[in-house]
Amino acid sequence: MYHSLIKFLKSETGAVTIDWVVLIASVVAMTAISFYQIRDNAANMDVAAGNAVAQEQAALFGE
């Protein structure tokens, strides 16, 4: 049993697959984090733009 464990730990078969899995998982995690940051900031920018347009409209055409 001990020799099988040592052989398994020394084997490099599948190491590239593990590297790709870790790489893809980190890319997906960073994408998800970025999405939530962009979504929140985009919503704030949308509100700010709407308020600016409303102020200009009120200044040009009255309330």
C-alpha cells in the first residue's frame, strides 16, 4: 500500500490536467468578481446619467 501511494505521488500523469482545471477555475472566479464590480458601478452610473438628463431637461423646458 505504501509503495502504491509513493508511486501515485511521484507520477506526473494528469498534472497538466490539474493545472488547466486550476487555471480555468481562477479565470472563472476573477470573471465573476469583475462582473459584480462592474454591475454595481454601471447601476450607479446609470442613475447619475438619468439625474443629469433630468436636470438638463428641467433647465431647458421647465418643470
